Amino acid sequence: MKRDPSKTRVVVTGMGTINPIAHTVREYWENLAAGKNGIRLLQHTDTTDYPVKIGGEVDLPENIADYMPKKMVNRLERFIVFAQIAAVQAFDDAGIRQEDIDREPYRYGAIIGTGDAGNWGHYKACRTIDKDNSVDMVSPFYVVGVIPNTPPAYFAKDRNFQGPNFSVNSACATSNHAIGVAATIIKSGLADVMMAGGCESVVNTAGIAGFNAIGALSRRNDDPATASRPFDKDREGFVLSEGAGVLCLEELEHAKARGATIYAELSGYGLSCDAYDLVAPHPEGRGAAMAMSMAIESANLNLSDVDLINAHGTSTPLGDLAECRTIRRLFGDLADTIPVHSTKSMIGHLVGAAGGVEAIATILALYKGVIHGSMNVFEQDPELKLNVVANQPIERKIKHALSNSFGFGGQNSTIILSRFDG
């Protein structure tokens, strides 16, 4: 089916998430609005001798069998389980009928990305081989349990989605890339419906060791709830978290024809690379500015049309500074008035899943007319001269919101979400 990309509109008709403060979208919104924090002393990982003892852990829901068989929960890695939970929620929320899928299965696809995929599975397999000095004891589910494309593949098998299906990996920019590419596929006419977002489970020995080695993590073990401090002058690093966030994206006329609830429109997408460093962002936000500008231009908006910025806001000294400088340089004096916040202040950094979970927070702000507070801003860094929504939610009618995700390697992805008015 050929479409004119410039005239095709893509909307959000379903949302699903599991993260450190929620097992559902409804619970997520309630806890965001209440300023609830999901960072705690780790319970699933022995951190006795570790300098970092905190993280955004997720406890699996009691009704896990509603999403996938318990035997598969035990066989596959947690990032896949998280993805399936979020994707099934988004699917159910969208109200898509299975008979419609079965009639045209090639019109339904999924792009669910991940940053570190099955790092824990690799760790366990290597330890097993080393311990037994043999490869015979490695699980037959090892390979499918760790490869990045298993999350979208498992969901596709479960719901008979036979259209475009793959994973993307661009570190912390992953989810926005997945969402943007999925929308591009719909605009090109290759699909009518795409599940898109990200998943991650890196709160474990290997993940903590790796991110700690590069000095990226907060060590505020004595006060986990205030460890993630985007925009605060005493921020020291991000808090590693896990979970998933998935959107159901749909071509507008397809959604209207079946009477779907439309939460928002995905109106813009931008992407770039800093081409600067494998870890540190460009100090002046060169690539980030290009991604934001591209997203705004693709949405046919002016800078003054942006009513909210959901910042990448990781709570790292360099990252927050570079992003704020970029916003200030791009928006000029408008940066004094555009509300800016960071969802990571409550849920920590979900790496490859961050953008998906934050896109849902942004959509809810559009849909509910409330911007959640960016928590733990005890004293805003004077160098970060932005209009930060600090510590308390505010009521605000929002028409267009920008959500940033920036990853190691200088990977930048920005999406624009707009209120749907028909």
C-alpha cells in the first residue's frame, strides 16, 4: 500500500509499561503525579562488596501468567519478559481485534529495542562454562534468551504480527529510534499498526560493574530516594533501572475506522550523531541540537510551538549540562518559559527502555493536562538555566511536547508528541 509520507499521520492508540514505580500505565501515572520514587537498595543482587548498592529494580507482577507462560518467564531473560508485559498492555489498550490481525497479518509489525539486551544471560553462560570447563551445561535457551530481536519476535509469535519486525540498539537513544522508525514504516505504507518502544534489564552484577567502571553511577547508597537528581547542583550520576515502555502506533485513518481511542499524535522525529566521543556527549550538544531541530521541522512546528520538554535528564554532571546548554542555545529566550522536567528523577535510567517509558509520561501529560514534577531538585544548578518543573506537578494545557533521548556513542533521538484534536 503506497502512502504519501508527508500527508500520512501516525497516532498513539495504546500504551504499556512496567518500571520501578508501576506495573501498569494507570499506576504509572498516579505515581508520577504523586512524586513517588522507585529507587531502592537492591534486593535481587548481592551488593555487599559493591560501591553501588542502589537501583530501580522491578518486581514481576503476580499476574505474570496473563502475559506469558511461567515456564517462559523462567527460560528467557528479564528484558524479554518486561517487553512482553508492556507490549501486551499496549495491544490490549489499543483494543485491536485478533480477527483483524489474522485477516491481514502483514500489516502489523513490532520494533522493540534494547540497549544491553541479555547481558546477564551472557554472564551466566560464561560462568557456567568456566565452572564446569564444558559447554554442555549451557541452557538451550541461552541464545534466544539474550539476542536483541527476541522481544519483538516473541510478541509477534504470540499475536500473529507478520509485518516488519526487528530490534534496534542505540544505547540510551534506543526507544526513540524504535518509535521514530516504526512511524516511518507506517508513513511509507509498509504497515498500518506498529508496536514500538524499548526494554531493559541491566540492574545486575555485570551491569552495575560496567557502568560503575566508567564513573556513571550515583553512589548515594544512604539515601536511594534522592540519588537521581537531574538539574540539581549536587547531582553525581545516574541510577541504573530496568523495565519496558511500548506504544501502539497506528495510521490515523486506520485508527479512526475502527473507533480507536487516540491518545496523541506522533508528529515529529529527529536523529543524529555527535561524532565526538564513545561515552561523553558533545559539550555544546552539537548532535542533540540537530536531533531536536529535525524533530521540530518534521512536525512543521516553530520553536514557539513547543509547550513541554521531557529532558533526557540523567543526573550526570556532564550530560545535564550539555543538554541544558543545547536547549538554551536552540530555543533562546523561549527556554525561560518552556517547562522542562525529567522522569528519571523518579524511576532512574532505564537505558534502552528510557525513551519508551518517558514517551508514555509525555503522552499522559498531553492527555491529562498535568506535568509531573522533576523530583529531588533541592537547589537547581545555576548553570542549568531552564524553566524546570521542580518537585511538584503543575496543571498546563499542552499541545506539543518534545522528548529527548541521548545515548553513548553520541546517538541522539528526539520525538515530538502532539495533542490530538481530530
